[in-house]
Amino acid sequence: MSGYLARRFIAALVLLWLVSSAVFLFVRLLPGDPALIILGASDASQPTAEQVATVRGELGLDKPLPEQYVTYLGNLIRGQLGESFVTGRPVILDLRVRLGRTLQIMLPAIFLASLVGIVLGTLAARARGRLLDPILGATGLVGYSVPVFVIGNVLVLIFAISLGVLPPSGYVDLAEDPVRSLRYMTMPIVALALGPLAVTMRMTRTMIVDELALDYVRTARAKGLRDRLVIYRHVLKNAMLPVVAVIGLQVGAALSGSVIVEYVFNWPGMGRLLLQSVGARDYPLIQGIVLLGSALFAFVNFVTDVAYFYFNPRLRAR
């Protein structure tokens, strides 16, 4: 087991290095000079070349690109993400606050999507050939195919504008007022959960249907075991291998979806901060957000590999 996990850990480190290098290059390919944005350049007012050169020197953008890259990697090794071009604060301080707010909606969304997706997928597999199966399949298709920004706006239209039972957008700290905070969190969590829920449900149904066609299920039924006992004691455990892998992949989908959800619901998390930092060409902040999101995704994939190793006896036998 240690060799398998060591290989997965090294692969995660290589992935983070590749992501950090790619984001370093791509942010510098964005059109627009951070110095001009900081100086407030516009059609009516243009800063002088000396002012631009001064600001670029203060930001370290006047150095050759390879030298900037070496400095960037050196800072990463020491655990430093630099300082924001706009605010001058250490990037890690902003990320510490914003990450908690993003996880506040992302973790419940993943939990909800996994739990409800497995339950509905199991129900759909057991109801194969009956009316409930196509109804659940159509529901999953909607969650799978409709973009998250459409789902978010529909939720606002129904529950905030038409019914008036939930606030349309905003944020309240959970420690300050738990009840109000939960009301503000409800629609972002649901909007973020519907896509992963649909994927998990479809995968669960497919795997259970495949397992039900195998010989050991027919043998168990021939011994007189009830279908419910066969599914929950034998079939579901065997069907969980690909479902666990899919749930791990849905973390990446939730991370990318959180950017849109936070924008729609005015939620002050990492996704909204990313959009703001891209608009301001705040290179250190963009790099820090993408790197932190990639690290979170790599960590969840590593945990998923451990779970997959536990559920798969063929890997343990190697």
C-alpha cells in the first residue's frame, strides 16, 4: 500500500508544479498591463512612461521572465504566495478568509450530491422498467445538462422573487448569525450540488444495473435472499468503486462551478475573488487562487485513491 500511495503522492506534487508553471505563464499572456490598471489609466488620463516604469519596477515586472519564474518558484518552496498588486496584503491572508467561505458552500454541496445521488441512483436501478426510473432519469438529465448559472438564476426567480422565502444574494458570517447564514447558503449549495448529484446518480444506477446482471446476484436470489438485502449487502459495495472515483472528480466540477455560483449569489469566496483579480490583472492573487484550488483538488484525488485502494481488493493484492 505504501508504494501505491507514494506514487500517487509524487504524481500530485508533479501536477501542482505543472499547474503553478502554467498559471505563471498564462497570467502574463493576459492583455493589459497591471501597472496601467493600478495607475488608473483611461482614455481621458494616461500615466507617463516614467510612472509606468516605476510601478513595474516596484511589482518586479521589469525583470526578465525566467528570473521572475525562479523567484516565483523560490517563494512557493518557502510557502510564500507573494503580495497582492492591488491591496499590498499577503495573498495567503486573503485566501485564508475566502477559502473558508467557498468551503462553506462547496463541502455541503458535495456531501448532498453524493448522498442523494447514491440514494436516487439505487432507487432508479431497483425501479428499472417502472415509471420511477425514467422520471429520475429525466431529473438527472436536467441537472446534468443545464448550466449552473441558469440553475442559480431559476432558483432566485422561484424562491427569492416569486415565493420570497430566501434572500436572493449576499453573505452573513456563520458565527455571527447561524440561522440567517444558513438562509443565504441554501440556494448556492443547491445550485452547486445539482450537477454533481446528477452525475453521481447516473453512475450509481449504471453500475448497480450492471452488477444485478452478474452470476453472484442470481445465486443470491436463488438462495432466497430478498432483493433489498442483495442490493445493500452485496451489489452496492461492488458498485461503489467507480462511484467513489466519480465523486472525487466532482470536487473539480464544484470548484469550477463555485466561480459562477459565487458571482450569481454575490458570495464572497475564492471564485468571486478570482474574477476580481483577473479584472485587476493581480498576478500574485490569480496564481495563489489557482494554485490553492489545484492543491485542494489534488488532495481530494489523493483521498479518493486511498478510498479506491480500500474498496478494490485487486489493488490490495498487488
